[in-house]
Amino acid sequence: SEAGCPAVADPGANLVALAQARNIPVVPLVGPSSLLLSLMASGLNGQCFAFHGYLPAKDPDRQKALRDLEGDQEEAANQIFIETPYRNQALFDTLLKTCSPQTRLTVATDLTLPEESIKTRPIGAWKKETPPEFERRPTVFLILA
């Protein structure tokens, strides 16, 4: 994809595992990864982070997952996750109603494209702003409590 990385938030791990099992060389190519690009531009902790893939699609499971991620901050670990583009707004709304006002949230949309947008704000500030335009657009979300 335009900002993906096989086997990291993109398909490919099974194919790479099969190649490894058959002793076929696997050569990673340098290219953009939306996860690392969003982390680099977020201003959040890049020394300690975790990628969680997709969170549960529906509340209250999604709210519980967010509370767990927000509470898992003993080492100031940045929590990175993604959503299918058509559920971006629902995830954003859940973030605003679930997370602490001090928790910092990065919304990184359309990375490597001309319309790219990367903003980091505390949840309290996001509540006062016009929501980002990210419906049906690839977006990475990062939180740091």
C-alpha cells in the first residue's frame, strides 16, 4: 500500500513465515510505514511504544480496550492502533468520551499523500476543535496518557 509495511499492520506475515520455514531468503525493502511515520510526526514517546492493530469494533468492548491501553502507561508507552476507514469517526468519538482530558491523541491521516494530516492534541483540546476530516481515509491513532 502507499504507506504500509508487509506483516506489520498489513497482510504478509504468513507468506514470510512460509518462506522462512522453507529457507527462502526474505529481503525487507525500505519504504514508508504509516505506523512509524505517524509515530515520528506525533511528538509522542518514540522510545517505548506498542502497536495493537484493530481495537474491538463495538462499544463497550472498544471502551474497555481504550481504558486498558490508557491505563497501561507505567513506562509512558505510546499506544498505536488503526481502524477501518469507515469506522474512523466512531473510534474518534469513543476516544473523546472514554479517555482522560490530559491523554494526548494523535490522528494521522493519508500519510505520504498530498492531503496528509497529522495532529496531536490532548483529548480535552480535541473536544473543543472541529473533528478532523478522516472518514473513509486511512488513519493511524496514537495515545499517550
